[in-house]
Amino acid sequence: MSIAIQITYLISSIFFIYGIKKLSSPKTARKGNLYSATGMLLAIVVTLLDQNVLTYEWIIIGGVIGSLIGAVLALKIKMTGMPQMVGLLNGFGGGASLLVALSEYYKITYAMPLNTGVAILLSLLIGSVTFTGSLIAFGKLQGIVTGKVVHYPGQHLINVLLFIFVIGAGVYLLMNPANVTLILIITGVSLVLGILLVLPIGGADMPVAVSLLNSYSGLAAATTGFILENNVLIIAGALVGASGIILTLIMCRGMNRSLMNVVLGGWANAGATDGASGEGDGPKGDVKSVDAEELAMILEVASNVIIVPGYGMAVAQAQHAVRELMLALEDKDINVRFAVHPVAGRMPGHMNVLLAEANVPYDKLFALEDINNDFANTDVAIVIGANDVVNPAARNDKSSPIYGMPILNVDYAKTVVINKRSLNPGYAGIANELFFGDNSLMFFGDAKDAIGKLTSEIKNL
């Protein structure tokens, strides 16, 4: 590899690092994507100019087909489907690493250096787990696979035994590299392991699972880089792997949970959609409801309003209606801000992306730690489709599975309005104390329709 290629790889890596830095803020996220894409384009072009590339026909065919599929997905997938798409793309990355590792093994079966053999085995293991694990995550987010925690007898023991088998078989393969059957068995067991590792994770923990699988896809790419002796692939994979695990840990901290608790299947009722309608063992009390006209009159005399978006807003595709509500309130000289919990929605930054798509100004979006102390001085807090991230049980009920999780202190506001279609629980599967608060009002209905009616009423005042 020439010096020019290595220098170009270094420049590409700088673009990657700078791009990730820009992704840390909604204001610069688009530029961050552009910088990272530019770095990847440089890396691809210089790699294709490498003398080791023998034919371009299949590369061009694959590039055209892949670009067409990517363009169609980008145009067709709604913003509410972004978590599923991200999960699927993570799986594609792992699958690509898996296929590259297998192809390289078949090229050097009878003369496999130790370092290359270790890289191939790691790429097979991580790539396979990422591929099937991401497919399960996609299925849970799409509703194809149950969102509940899946427990079965001896699940942890089975996972450990499968992992030990892969490691042991891998060591044997390094000593007997010509055993083609064994490499296929290792691949098959690794694919099964990916399913069994993600299946127990409940729907409430899917944002963490998607972030963790993203980290896995980066590690798989890095190990593939060692196989191909490609420096830029190693660097890019390491960046994705490191940033993914950092984000995962941040999200775990946002739920006051350990990563191990999430991976082993934490909340037993996660993903449940039935029950918790104010009956049974949940919180007791009277639920007070309000209609659009009454709520408009309440808001008319408010000075400060904080809107808390949740997954219900995403499902209803209500982000544009929420922006119209913001504009209508601001026309009444009301200060409007948005409070975004770190694990609101189905993937990291889900609410930020939706609100950005609706052109809500970035400076109106506040993280939990930046706005939580302001709720006590807020006239009205409007919760749109959020549930577990605003449940006071996280502070008050030591027996609650979410006890200790940092929540948005919406119940401290003078008036709390909760827009939901019903009193059903969130993904943690527990009833919400907030619904029965003395200062709480339920604003029932689909978020898009309900917020649209409210905006009309405010304009008519």
C-alpha cells in the first residue's frame, strides 16, 4: 500500500472523528453526518484505486443496488420507523463482517497465520451476534417479535455454554485450520447466540439494545479491518464501537440500571400493553380529564409551558402538530420549551430527531439535567405520549422496577396535562402514579388529533 493511500486514510479518519464530534449537538448533527460521509467516500475511492482490486464489475453492481435500496429506504421509511431501520442497518453491518470473514477463511484455509485466524474468529463471532441480534431487535420494535422479556429455564447457562463452545472450537480451528465443517458450526452457533442474547431484552430496554448492537457492529468492522489489513476500517470500526458503548452506558445511567441488568433481561413486565388501567395493584385515585376547549383556557393564562415528548408522539406522527401548538402558544407570549429524557422513544435521540424534522428550534430542546429544576416554576407541563420517564414511582416507590431511575419532574409543575389514548402502562409494564396526581389532568386522544384540536381552540380564544 502506497504512502498516498495511507495519508488519504488518515485524512478520512480525521473526517470521521470530526464528524462524530459534530454529532454531539443537534445544531451541528447534519454537518457531522456530511463530514463522516465525506471521509467514507475518500476511503472507498482510494481503496478502489488500490492495485489489489482485481475487478470492478461486481463492486459497481453491488454499489448501484445498495445505493438504490438505501435511497428507497430513506424516502419511504417514516421517522417513527427510524429505530427499526437503525436496528436493521446494524444487522447488515454485522452480516457484512461475517461474510468477509468467511470469504477470507476460504482463501487462506491451509495457511492461516495466527493473528489472521484470531481476527477471523472474532469477526465471525461478533458479526454473527450482531446480525441475528439486530434482526431480533428489529422484530421487537416492529411488533413481529414479542416486546416482553423472554425467560426460559437455564437461559444464562445455555448462553455461557454456547460462548465457551465457540471459544473452544475456535482454538481447535486455529490448530487445525483446514476443518471447513467446524468453521460453519462456529458460525451457526454464533448466529443462535445472537438470537438468545437479545430475545430476553424487553421492549423498554430496546434503545439500549440498539445502541449496544451498534457498538457490536463497529467492533465487527474493526476485526474485519485486521483481517484485510485495512487501517481505515480498523479506525472507523473502533470509533463506532467506542462511541456506541459510551452512548449505551449513558443511557443505562439515564435509567439507573447496569448494562448487565439490561442485557440479562431486566424489567419482567417490559413490553406489556395490557392492564394498568387504574385497577388492580397499581396506584389508586380519581382521574380528572379535560377537553381541548378547557385546556385552551388553562393555557391562556399560563406564562411558562414545558412540553415533554414521548413515544406516543412518534406513533401518532404528531411532531408537526406539536410545533404548531408551540407557535400558537408563543403567539400568546407564552414561553415554551421542550424537556427530552435521554431514553424517551425507541432509540437514542429519537425525540430530538422527530422535533428537528418538524423544525422545532434547537435552542428550545433541553436535556433532563438542564431543565428538571425548572418544573417547579412552570405553569403547565404537557406530556405527550411519555410514560415511564415521568412516573413518580421512580422516586416514591422502592418496590417499583423503575425506582431510582432519573425522571422528568413534571409532577412538580402547577398543572400537569397528560395526553394519552388510555391509562395503559408504558414499556416497563407498570401503572403511572402521575395519572392520579392532584394537579394532573388527562387529555385523552390520539396525539396528532388531540394536539391539533387544542391548537385550534387556542387560536380561537
